[in-house]
Amino acid sequence: MSGKSRVARQALPGSVEEFMACAYAMEVEAAERYAELADQMDTHHNREVAGLFAKLARIEGKHRDQILARMGWEHGPDAAVFRWETPEGPETTDYGELHYLMQPYHALRLAEHNERRAAEFFERFAAAPVPEDVRAAAREMAEEEREHVRLIQEWLARVPPPEPGWDEDMDPPAVAD
Amino acid sequence: MNETAVALAPAGYKSEVKPVWCPGCGDFGVVNALSKAFAKLALRPEDIAVVSGIGCSSRIPAYMSSYGFHGVHGRALAAGTGLKIARPDLTVVVTGGDGDGYSIGGNHFLHACRRNVDMTYVVMDNRVYGMTKGQPSPTTEPDWDSKLSPDGTGLREFQPMVIALASGANFVARGFTGDPNGLAEILVEAMRHPGFSFVEVLSPCVTFRPEQKEWKKLVQEDAFTPTADAKEAAGRLMHDTGFDLGVLYAGGRAPYAPRGPRAERPVEELERRFVL
Ligand SMILES: Cc1ncc(C[n+]2csc(CCOP(=O)(O)OP(=O)(O)O)c2C)c(N)n1
Ligand code: SF4
């Protein structure tokens, strides 16, 4: 959001637990959103992109569970109304980015954007005045996210980019130009 | 409001019905924010009623696991008011669009503010009639040029927050669907505040107003400083950009309370009285 920036509500984490709670909230939000986007595409019979979003939801769900396992947490901390500096978590797709005619290429570009933001988010923590163990955990998470960026890019290379006019509908809903 | 210690996750407030909205529609953000707000307040789904009129936005009750009433166009507030008076124990959230609430339902809006019944009214404002394919609404900009309004309507926009404040709403705020977490916080405050709470939600219609995708660049987070002084709030609205977010006003008017003893009648008697 480029308007008045949100007051930084996220205090810098003072412990690895606090840091991982933040990472956990990020993965939860990202996984839930991908699942929701899969449903939206499914409702509009865009099965291919629905399947891709569902796969991304599963991948983020796996990352969420990895955090639980690493921390030995049975349940994650409450992520219901987690306030970020940005409107939503750094790995969460903005609802407004969807189009009912979008193609797998578009969905993967969104995923790439999200992974990149997540990496930058952790890199900021790694560079902040936080305890050394938090910095190490942040560096590790940032590296993981960079690896995800690379994986998504490889995936993207296997997907054809959209033809011009991909969003033209022969039977458009809009009567208002 | 019944805030009880039931630790339901936000997903527990969503129904099994998948929304049929266009992918990218802002209204998804309201389902998201409402479910987070209900979770934050630890409300039981059976203690909540989501009431609506007609429109894309008014489909919300079907998507929540609480009680719901998908009513008649423009009459959501009338139904919600009746429900809250009959069942004061319920948390009543009335929902709908700018067409539903300010055109056909405009008069109900004024009087709901004036009556100050303890409920929350969430208007998903996309400055268009989405469901009926893109006609201008009362909040549409005068120069919005479309096939259905060539050269624009030339009409000044309706000012919902000004009207709400002037008509007696006890809580007035604005949120944005692109920030569901921020909206959830506003909704929590709105539901907690006694009396009639009005929340204007900027909710882009990506199909008929695709240019509204740019709203995320225009909104100003936490732009309002909440006040209990209606005069101060009115002054603040004089330089509102239309994209200023946050709680504008949280007043101290006592909510409407029915006078005299409640007339408890058996359902059978009511049924008899309504037979034509
Ligand atoms: C009595 C009556 N008049 C007109 C209509 C047609 N109608 C259905 S929805 C609607 C307006 C919807 O616009 P809005 O309330 O802004 O909701 P949106 O679809 O944009 O969410 C109208 C005029 C109707 N259903 N009932
Ligand atoms: S027409 Fe507009 S308001 Fe209706 S579902 Fe589509 S995007 Fe949303």
C-alpha cells in the first residue's frame, strides 16, 4: 500500500520463539489464501489454475507444519488477527490480483512475487538488531525462501507465457466499457 | 454481545458454500475479515446473525456458518432491526452493497442511524450495482463514463459517513478489503461498541470497475483519529479523501432499548395473528 505507511506494529522478535511465531503466521495466511484462491478458480471452472493454487496451498501447508515440528509445538500460535507492517503477510496473495481467465503462468508469477517478498522480509530481520540466534534463524528462513524463488522460476520456465489478449472474453460479463 | 470462551478458528465461521463472486472481488476480504473478527470476539456461530439485502455483496450470509437471512433488496436494516429487538442476545451484523443500502434502502439507513439499535452495519461499497451488471449507484463518481451512463451521471455522490454521523450512528468507520486484518480490527471495535455501528468498506468490483484495483495505492491507513466528539468528527470529514481508513467516531449515545415489559407470545399465537 503506498499511502500513509502502517505504523510498524511488529516489534522486533526478542527470541527464536517470537520469530518463529511470526514465520508460522505467515505460512498459515499464505496457505489459507492459496486454498481460497483454488476454490475461486474452481467455482469459475478454471480447473488448471485451481489445481495449481491447491498445490501451492499444500506446499505452504508443509512449510507451516515444518515450523511446528522444528519448534516442537503441538499447535501454532494464534494467527487470527496478526498485524503486519504491510496489509497482509508478506507471502499472501492479494485477492485483487486474480482474473477468472488467468493462466498457470500468472499464478506462478504471483507465487514468485510472494516468495521473493518472504525472503526480503526474513532478510530484514537478519539485518536488524536482534539476538544472534534470531538472526541465524532469520538467515536460514531467508535462504529457504530464496530456494523457493528458484524452484518457482524453474517451474515457470516449463509453463508457456500467455498469448496477447489472454483476458479477452468472447462473451464478456461487462456491458460497461 | 455474548463473548464466550469458544476458541473457534476463523475458518469455523465460514460455511461449506463456496462464494460465486468473480475472482478478485473485494467481497472475499469481508468474509475473511468477518470470520477473523468473530474468532477474535470468541462468539459462538449460533449467537450471531448475518442479515443482508440483495446484491453480490448481500450473498454473504450463505458463506458464514452463523445464522443468516438473505432478505429483500434495501430492507436488510429493517429485518436486522426487528431481529435485534426480538433477540437482543444475538450479535446482529447487517451487510450489503451501496445500491442496497443507499438507493432503495436509503431511508432505512437514516432511521437505523437515528434509532441507534445495537447492531453493526457493513456496507461493501464498490460504487456500482455489481449484480445487475454495472449501473451507477449513489456513490458512483459523477464523471464515471460507461455504456450505461454515457459521460457519467453528473450527479454528486452520496456521502455515507457524513449522513451516518449526522443521523446519529454511534460508531462510524471505514475499512478496505485489501487489508482484511485491519478491517477485522475495525469490525471487532464496531461490534463491541454499543448502539448502531456503521462501517463503510471499500470493496473493489473488479468486473465492472476494474480501475478500482488501484484503490490499494490510494488508501491511507489509520488516517482517522477516533473521537467521541461528533463536531470534531464532522470537521474531520470535511477534509476526508474518501480513502482515509480507520475509526472516525465512537460516540456515547445510549442504544435504543424497548420501553415496558417484553411481550412474550407463543409462536402459535403469532402465527394466528398473521393469518390473512
Ligand atoms: C425491489 C428490487 N429492485 C431492484 C432489484 C434489482 N437489483 C438487484 S441487486 C441490485 C443492486 C445491487 O447493487 P449493490 O447493492 O451495490 O450490490 P453489489 O451487487 O454491487 O454488491 C438491484 C438494483 C431487486 N432485486 N429488487
Ligand atoms: S460483479 Fe463485481 S461485485 Fe459482483 S462478484 Fe463480480 S466483482 Fe464482485
